[in-house]
Amino acid sequence: MQQQTSLGTRFDVNNDEHLARAAISLKRGVPVRDRRYHLVTFKQCFVGRQAVDFLINSGLSKSRKHAVTLASAIMSKFEFFEHVTQDHGFKDGYKFYHFLSGNDLFAEKVRSLNRKSHGKFWGG
């Protein structure tokens, strides 16, 4: 599924490079903090609805539906983040997610993309 972004580039949720760039942007841009729900504190997490807002406001997505598709692809393909209790896939709502540290699958994908682009992936 391709989409024109505000940056004028084509965005494809089936393209690993586009997903990796979106994942990096998401991690840099979505508000992450400790959150409380039913007397339980969840450390360093973000809200699904805020992630969708970020993806739209950053130009990576033009609709909430596409943003959910994008975040779901990042979540499942790269195992980049997960629901804090692993009870849900990605949802546009008041659900908490945290980024996974030491993510070897994502790190290897980024290294591979960087090699293929002769070191231009991070800078481009």
C-alpha cells in the first residue's frame, strides 16, 4: 500500500526501508513516559492514539486507518514495540506500548539497509 507523504516521497508499508524509517521517526517523535492505568504504573510507554497522531502529523500517513496499518506493520515485522501486557495488537486508542530494547531483528534490518545504500540510509 503506497501513499504520498508531505515530503513528496512514496510510502509503502510493504517496503522494509520505508518501515524502518517510519519506525525510527516514531521512536524519536512519540511521547514516551511512565503511565498509570487502574493503579498500575507502566514504565516508559506510549499511547497508541498518540502514535497515530504522530504518524499523521509527521506526514508519514494521511489517515488514521493507514497509520494503524503502518504501526501494525512496524510492530509485527520488526518486533520494534509491543503492548505493555502483550494483550493487544496495535490499536488507535488508549492502549500502552513500549519500545523493545536490544531489538536484534530491527538492528540487523537497519544494518542491512545501510549496507545496501552504501551508508546513506541513516543520513538520507
